[in-house]
Amino acid sequence: MTFKKKKDDIVCVSAVRTPYGRFGGSMKDIDIYDLGAIPMKNAMERINLDPKFIDEVWFGNGDTTNCKDPFTPVVARQTMIKAGISPETPSLAFDQACTSAMASVHYGTRSIRLGAAKIVMTGGSTSFSTVPFLLRGLRWEGKKHSSFPVEDPIIPLGYKDYAPVAVDSGNVALEYGVSREEQDELAVSSHKRYGEAWARGFFKSEMVPLELVKKDKKGNVVSSKVLDQDEQYRADVSIAGLAKLKPMFGNPTCTAGNSPGMNDGATAQIFTTRENAEKLGLPIVYTLVATSAIALQPRIMPVSPAFAIKKCLDDANLTIDDMKFIEINEAFACVPLVSCKLLSNDRWLKSDYQAMVKEVSTKPILDNDPVKYEELKKNKLNLNGSAIAIGHPNCSSGARIMMTAAYNLKENGGGYAASAICGGLTQGAGSIIWVE
């Protein structure tokens, strides 16, 4: 379907990210405020945009324990000030877990549509490496020094009143007929595709190399290096090697090898209207056709990207066949695979959204087209690798997959792409973009 441009279209004029660091890797000492400021500043510098033109900042951040000021740290505000944005600019930091950076686009661009802002900065940041250990209960219990109960808040990753997200995802994978072997195959493919994309320079469009400088206590430079590749990537990943890994936390299929790491990184995207972009002479990276923010029953997280995409398709009156590419975050390998099962299901795609929400809450939706499923996996899904190879600094990743989709379209003649990401307790964010 041909896209008809309008002057009030919402367009992205800059989309960049940092490299993604491994847990405890090269970026482990970067403060969370400084981390988010890096892509914000880079996004403005790339298009020579004066920071005074930023009317609002919407920024995803799902953890405040690692902030210098863990109680009400106003992460978005401190980050934007470090990036050089005017202190008079209002900002909002919010937590929708992994969907945060894409949700920041969904909610931030509403301000443009409402006429409350002309240009908004969106994105998100996460630093797993700087998450501290917790000592709960000490304030009132009067514990002796030798009896401090130390807790690691990220092991296992999930929510205390629910099963770990790996357990739910591993079980849902089997309910949808996605085997451990198929997940390992996707993991190997993710690394392979990432390696090929990096070798041809694909990620230079979205990733700004990061100079890392170490200084001694006197402020003297001890060492420096430039990070221009995501540290999660491993060129030597193999099916045989992944097969040796045990599943995590008692789930049946998800392992450390077919899951992403706990990574450090940040993203930033700037949005305005087509009319304003042309007036200011700003480049258009992509047009935002549709966005969605959805939620389903807490246990069935791997299906939420498909529902987020379906919502966008329905709203934009488009079909999955109109999409040249699909980016679904590899929160676990089973997430894009389960979602592609749904996206290859004609009955589900053509049915009423709310009816399908009701159906999926009680049973798996299994009547997909196996041939179409394989075609989506091979020719449309995550063709440059995704979180298993790139990394998953969770509150940053939603924007990362949007810009990856956009630059992939630019490299391949334009068209439509769909992106989606799942979030804690089965939230989802989706988007459809178009590149001329």
C-alpha cells in the first residue's frame, strides 16, 4: 500500500544510540544520568539542532536503585540537563519496563498531535551493571552487622509476586509449539546476522562510537578506547555450544544462550511534524504511521509483541503482508517466535482485536500457517540480529528496534516496517513506520 504524505505527519528527525555494553563490561562505570545524556546530545548534534527547540523530554527508565539519588531522582530531568537541554524544558521519566523507550514515542508524540509541543525528545536508558545490592528491613529490625540479609534485585529477573519472566516465557513457548532447539537456532542466527550487518557497516547509522576514558584519582588519563561494537555479540556461538546450557530457574526452554544479556546502553529519538521538519531543514529518518501500548494477562508475555503489532495494523488499515521488515525484541528467543506464530495466523489477524484478547487469555491460539511462519522468520524478522546478539538494556531497547527497522528500510529501498517489544507482566508496545 502506498503511503500518502501529509504536512501533519509525525516524523523522526534523528535516531541514535550508544553501543550496548556487557554486564560488568566497558560501560559499567558510567553513571545513569551521563549514560542517557550521551545519545540525547548525539541526536541533537547529528542534525545541528539547537537544544532550545526541544519542547518536552519523555524518557524511559525502569530502575532508580542505581541512581545517585535513588529516591525521586527525576532521571529524565537530570539526563536532559547534562545533555545541554534548557532547564526550562519539562520532562518525564517513566517505567513501563522493556516497553519504555517505544512507549516514550507513543506518549511523547501525543503532545505534538495535541499542539502542546512542536519537537519532543524521546528514548530510554538502562545500566544493569550499576544496580546495587539491597539490604531490606534494616531501618526497623536492628540487625547485627553479621546478620545483614543481602539481596540482589536482578537475580532472578522478574516480579516477586509472580514467576520469573524466564519461567513464564519458557512455558508459553511450549504451549505454542516452539521448541528449545528452535530457540537455539534463532539465537545463533541473531549473532550471525548481527556479525554480517556490523561487517558491512550497517550499525554506523544508529550507533555513535563511544570514547571510554579511564582516569586516576588525580584526574590523569590512564587509558582510553573507542567502543564501536555491541559487547554482547559473540562470533563463535554454535548450536552445539548452546545445547549444553541448562534452562534458567526451572523453566523448560530458556537458557542464558537463547536469551539476551543484562546490558548497559541508551537511545534517543527526536520527533516533530513533517511541516516543521521541512521548515527547519531537518532530515526525515522515518514517518511514524501508528503506535500502540497494550497489556494482556500477566503470564503470557511472549504473545504481547504480536498483539501490539496487530493493534497498529488495525489502526493503520494495513496488513502484515504490507510490512517489508519486522523487528521483535528478543527478550527471549521464544518471544519473536511465538509472536510470529500469531502474525502468520490469518484468522487471528482478521478477527476483532478484543475478541482475540479474550481468546488468548484462556488458551493458546494455534491455527497458524506453517509456511507463512517460516517465511516471516527467514525473510522479514530481525534480519540484522536483535537483543540476543546486540544486548538488551531494557528501557532503551524499544527505541533501538525502531531505528534498526528504519535504517534497514533506508538500506533496502524504503517501505513499511513493524516493530514491537514485550514488557514485564505482559505489557507491549508496537509501531509501524514508513521510509520513503
